[in-house]
Amino acid sequence: MTFRTLMIKTHRVLGTLVSIFFVAWFLSAFVMIYHGFPKFSSDEAHRLHPSLPNFSPSDSLLAGMEAMRTHSPEGKPSSLSLSYNPVVGHHLATSGGGEEHWFTLEGKAITPEAPTVEVCHRVAALWSDKIERIDTLTTLDQWTPFSRLREDLPFYRLNLSQQGREVYLSGRDGHIITEHTRSERVWAWLGAIPHWVYFTWIRENRDLWENLIIFFSGLGSLMTLTGLYIGIDVFVRTRKSKRGVHSPYKRRSYRWHHIMGTLGGIFILVWVFSGLMSLADIPKSINGSPKQNAREVLGEQALPLGSYSKNLISQILSRGDVRSLRWSSVGNIPTIKAADSLGQTTCYDARTDFPTPLSLERPQLEQLIGRIYTGHTWQIDRLEEYDGYYISRNGSLPLPVWRIQIEAEDNPYIYVHSQSGMVRTLDRRDRWQMWVYNKPHSLKFTWLVDKPILWQIVCWVLLLVGTVVSVTGVILGVRYLRRSLKPKSKR
């Protein structure tokens, strides 16, 4: 058997097995451009939840915060927030040592409990709606297929009267797990579910889900590679004919598959392989053994409570329309973030008694980085536009932003937004991940993301090519099966 014959047989067998999955992936990708998997976002929570009451004076609240020290190592919780929950109303929440704790505004510990019927009606009222039926779910379902949610079972599914809306409440503490309307579910069935293989019996078992994605993506990559070889080889063999380089196939399905597969083969190969790499574990050795971890040092964690101004909270709340507060930081600089009903967050410098929006200037950043990376050199630039690694198609990452490049072993890129206090750190391993997955799979290139219409046009053209190749591949696979299963006539 020649190498060419081996490639042809391999492509036919793999194409017959995998082409139908490619059709589903490409068609669902069109929908994924506009619709994702339904979820209950923090922005929606801020829009629906009532405003925080004004604590004036805020001594009782501060006393409650102090009472939480016993639940956080060294009095330093990894997170601290003041928000709303339909079960307990406005409350303080903190985490530390891998556990989350809730407290009343006076600092009394709250024991999580299942939502009552009254609470369920309170949740429905957030959407100005009423409940038609309440279902109790004891297993994960299509809209909660993630194994991490098992600790919240049983779920209470509220079927509301408008738009086919369903709201899932945790049976553990009553928080809203997810929410979706009828139209969102339809789009999910056409997009996210087939594209990400979010079928409950598969996705609830993470190992099974990952192995299936890797297996079919691997087969698809090999199928595309063999097809690309065959397509080029056929064109090369026709170059000396009277017609010159052309597709010799007379059947339309063969000719389209050959031409489009050869022209779009590189895109299809990169797209499928990058999907496989979305689950790949980039070796930690790429980072070496850094002495500092920018993500841990600069992460937006809550500092010890004594770092924050005691009079600032009531001043912020007196401005009205505050839906949540979060105690945060930029390095050793304490901040308090207040979110309003529009989902917009204002970050305040918590070292002052009067609400002063945070504004980090270059000298402050240099001083902060100097404390963390002693003995290292760095470069600071102010970005007015997205660069190759700090990039967002929907504009969720704010601009302008400071970019700090550290000459350390893991070579971290640190992005700091001076007004929001947002810190985004990307070490060498993170940047590798972007090149093997995010950029080739979602076309996250600056020259495209900056032009949304062009980005959509390019996506549509490439996906159409992939769809044509996949559909014709299914047709050829069916014909191959018929020939293989057809009894051979005896001579």
C-alpha cells in the first residue's frame, strides 16, 4: 500500500465517522456569534435587586464586618461583599480558606437554608411576574449540566407566566443559579449545546466530556490533514493536463468537496485543532520557577479590614442606586467597588473618608511594581487601543489601560485600568494559551476585533466554507458506506 493510498483510505474512514459532527459544529458556530449558553449574570442581578439601604452612621455595619474576622484567616478574607439575596435580604458575604460565609449586617452568622414558598414568590417579583408551577429537581438537567452544581441540589425551578421564563434556585441557600426564557433555550439548542457538546449526560461528567471533545477533535484534525494532502496532491497531478490545474471530479459533490476542502483546509485544520487545545493543559514548565506570582500579589482581594476608611461606606450609599459593594484592592491600595442598576461599577479609593474615584497614575504603579518585583526591570506603556493579549470583542475590557511588562522568569504582562482598579495578569503560559486557542478559534486579532462588521463577515465566509466541506463530506461518507456494505457479486 502506497502512502497516497493510505492517506485516501484514512480520509474516507475518518470522514465517514466525523463529518456529521463537523456539520453540527459549523452550523452551531453561526448561532454562537450572537447567542451563548443562558445564564444569570451579575449585571442582571444588579438590575433586578433592590438598592442597598443607607447606613448612617455605619457603626453597626462596621461592627458586623469586624465580627467576621474569626471566619477569615488572619482577619483577611479573600473576598468581602455587601449584596442582596432573596432568602436573607441584604447581607455580608465573605470567603476565606476555601469556604464562603454569610452574615447579617450586624455580623451574626447566617445558616444557609432552602427557599420557602414566600421566597420563591419574592424571586418571581424581581421580574414583575408570577409563578405558574414550582418543580423540585434532584438531578442536574440540560440547563444546569455542570458537576460543580451538585452541591446546590435539589434545585427549585420556578416556571413563570411570561416569556416561558424559568428560574433555578439553589436548595442549599436559595441563590439564583440560572435563568432563561423560551427564546434563549431555543437559541441554546441551535448554538451552544451542540457546539460545546453540552448534553447533560455528557457535560455533568467533566472527564467524559473532556475526553470526548479531545477524541473527536483529534480525529477531525487527522481527517482534515489527510484531506488537505489529498486535495493538494490531486491539483498537482492535473498541472500537466491541457486544462492546467483543475479539479478532475465530474460529480458536483466531489468537485465542491475537493475545491473548498483544499482552499479552506488550513482554516478548518486550525479551527478544529484550536478547539482541541481549548482543553489542553499548557505545561507549567513554560513559566519556569518565578519568584513572584503577579496574579496572587495583584489579585483583587480584600485587604485586612483596618485598611479601609470607616466613614466611606455611608458616604457611598448616600449617593443612591447602589446595588452591591465589594471590598477590593490593587496591590496594597484598598478600594471599594460600587455597582449600580445599570451594571456599571465605580471604584473608590478606600484610603479616604470622602468618595473619591480611584485614579492610578504612572508613579503609583511604578512604586507598586517596585515593591513586588524588587531587582527586576519593567516597562510601562499606556494603551489607548487593544493589543494582542488585552483584547475583547464585546468591549468588556476597559480602555485606556496601563500595561506593565516585567522582565522576570515567567515574563508577566500586567494590565491595570486606573479608574476601575481592574487588574489582568497574563504570564507566558497564558499567552501561549491565547495563541493555541483564543486567537485562531475566535479570531481574536486586533485588526479584526476593532472592526466588528469585518469580523462578522470573515467569520461568515470561513464558516460557510467549513459548512460546504462538511455537508459534502457527509454525502461522500454515505456513498462510501453504501459501496462498502453492498454485497460483492460473484463471478
